[in-house]
Amino acid sequence: MSAAVAAVQKKTARTSLRINAQMIPTIAAVVIFILMIIMGQTLFGTYIRLGFVSSLFIDHAYLIILAVAMTLPVLTGGIDLSIGAIVSITSVVGVKLAQSGVPAPATMLVMLALGMLFGWIAATLIEEFDMQPFIATLATMFLSRGLASIISTDSLTFPENNNFSWISAPIKIIDNPKISNDLSFNMGVVIALLVVVFGYILLHHTRTGRTIYAIGGSRSSAELMGLSVKRTQYVIYMSSATLAALASIVYTANVGSAKNTVGIGWELDAVASVVIGGTIVTGGFGYVLGSVIGALVRSTIDPLTSDFGVPAEWTTIVVGLMILIFVVLQRVVTALNRKE
């Protein structure tokens, strides 16, 4: 009996070690984010300020939403390359409708429905025509970007009193005339936080979430267990695209304009956020909260490199190097897990 107990304890210890090892990239992202803030504060004295915290979340609420959206397909070993283009088509259509006098609630519903439609197309290509997610979402990316260019190549601005402004209107938490950097947020930040809660509940407290992780581990095994893999794939890509449309609403409300070129490369920023946050690119392991940390790291890189005087075009090199480091770290962790 003692030998059996020892064997169980040994197996439990190995499982615990494996789980802890898989969490290393996420922990590393948290550490890097803290170090970036400390470095910025030490050198420039503005990073632990209410104004910086406010702008970090207000200006990048859309990226947090996109990071949650990208987490869903990446957890299955897939990807959604269309989310940046969906931001483009939905923002152009949204501003066009607003200029035509369509009420804001109806405009937002059309934007969300349009995003969901592109997600349905991608899921159909993947499940019914056996396409790889990379190819399927590449197709919807070109389709949506092309349609946005057909609709308009001009910079479109919201008309006055468009009723989108309630999303971008600042809400002061600390408003003291003696403080030059007030703490504030807007409804875009609230929407982003609600999306994070939605992603967390979906992945960790629903059957669909368990199926997503199972698909990432092994699709064939998930099917043998009787899990609804096909339905879950539709949920993943329709949710991802709908969240991209929601990010479009938040971003467009903040800037007050839209153009067919908006969102170019945003899918890569979302992938960077997910990878930096510790989600394994081959699927099966990752956290929504890790992706949020990754988005904050990605968002902090821009002001930090700017304060250091690094040219803007070099920012992508910094992001690329960071992705490379985290992918290598994931490979090392995976290799260690296999040896145990």
C-alpha cells in the first residue's frame, strides 16, 4: 500500500511541476510588465501616475478586446488573421450608417452582426470545407478589407451628436484641481473589462471552454470523448469576429473617425499579446488574463521606446524580439514537460 501511495504522490508532484512549468511564460510576462513600469518611472518619472494608467487603458481598450478574441482560436492551435480587417470593414460601415442618420444602437448592432457574419464564413470554411484556420481567416481578411476599400477610401468622421460619444466620454474617478494627472476611464474600458470577464467565464466555467482546451490538446481525442468539436469551432470563430467588431466600436468611438486602412497589423498585435501572455501557440494551454497582461506589455512598449528616443519603426523590432523570446521559452517549457 505504501508503494502505491508513493507512486501516486510522485505522479501528483510531476503533474504539479508540469502545471507550474507551463505557467512560466505567463509569470514572465507579469514580471516584464512590472519591470517596464519600474524602468519608465525610474528614468522618466511618469509611469506610476494616474494619468498614465488612465491613458494606458483608455487608449488600448480595443487591444485588450482583440487579445481576448485571439486567445480563443489560438487555444485550439488555430488563428484568426481577419480581426484587424473586421475592425476596418465594421468601422467604415458604422460611420457610413451614422452619417446617413441611422441611430447609434442600430448601427452598433449592424457592426456586431457584420463581424459575426465574417466569423461564420471563416468557421464554415474550416469545418465544412476542411480548410486550415490560417487560410480560412486569410480569405475573410482579404474579403473584409477589400469590401471596406470598395465602400470608401476616404477618412470618414462621425457627425455631431452621433450618440457614440457615450463610449468615449471620460469618467473621472479622482478629480482634484491640485492633481495634474487625474484618474479616469470611459465606457470603452468598462466594455473591455466585461469582455475579459466573458472570456474567463467561457473558458473556465462552461462546457464550451473545456472543449476549446480539449481541441487544443488533440482534436481527435476530443471527438472520441464525444465533445461537440464542430459546434465549438463555430462558437470560437464567430465569437472572435464579433469581439473584433466590438473592438471596432470602442476604437471608432474614441477616435471619432474611420478609414479602410485602420486595423492593419492589429491581428499581429493581438497574436503578440496572446503569445507574450503565455498561451501556447500549438494550443491546449493559456489564460485570458495572461493575454490581458500581454496586451498591457504590448501597449507599454510604444511609450517606453518613444521616451527612449527609439524611432517608431523600431518598435516592431522590439515586439518581434519579445515574441521570439516567449516562443523559445514556450518550446523549452514544452520540452521539459515531455521529459518528465
